[in-house]
Amino acid sequence: MVREMMMMGDNPNLVEVMINGKPYKMKSPSDIEYMREIANTVDHMITEIRKMNKKLDREDMAVLTALNLADRLKKKEDEIERLNETVSRLMSENEGLKRNIEELTKELNDFITAFDRSKNFKL
């Protein structure tokens, strides 16, 4: 259950969400749909953890949910780092290819110039 309350002016949006059966008010400059999505992610994770072990108390479920979210975050950070390294490598490779093109273009132009000169040469 989500109840929306739009604040006026520059004030942040306010939304009430249910997480693990308990209402929480979220206040953020983010749009309400985004806040709702975040709350639903946390609620879903807690529900899944509770299904695996019904004896866990709220605090343990919250800690396990936080660990799962931290794991997701770390994996995404590692993926971003790998992607940044790949981008850097590709940019460097691209610069090398540009230099090769420039060198080959110069060689081609030199060849064309030499060929044009040879056409005018008579035996």
C-alpha cells in the first residue's frame, strides 16, 4: 500500500510505503515512482529472506537485506570499474588506430603524388 503526498514548491516529495508490513514515510527530491520502486525492492528482499527462515526477527531480516543490497552495490561498482577500464583501453586503441590512419593516408598521398609524376615522365 502506497499513499502519496506531493509537497508544494521546492519541498521534496513524500510517500508512505509498507515494508515488511510496517508503514514508513519516505521524503526525497526523487520522484514518487522511484521511491516506490526502492521501497518495493527492499520489501521484496525482506519477504524472500523471511520465506527462507521464518524464525528471523526484524533486525536480522534488515541486516540480511542490507548485506544483500551491499552485495548488489559492490558487484555493480566492480562492473563499472571493469567497464571504465575497457573504455580506457578502447580509447587508447582508438588513438593508435587514428595515428595509423594518418600515417597510411600520408603514404597513400605520397604514392599518388609519385604516380602522378611518373605519368608525366617520358622515355
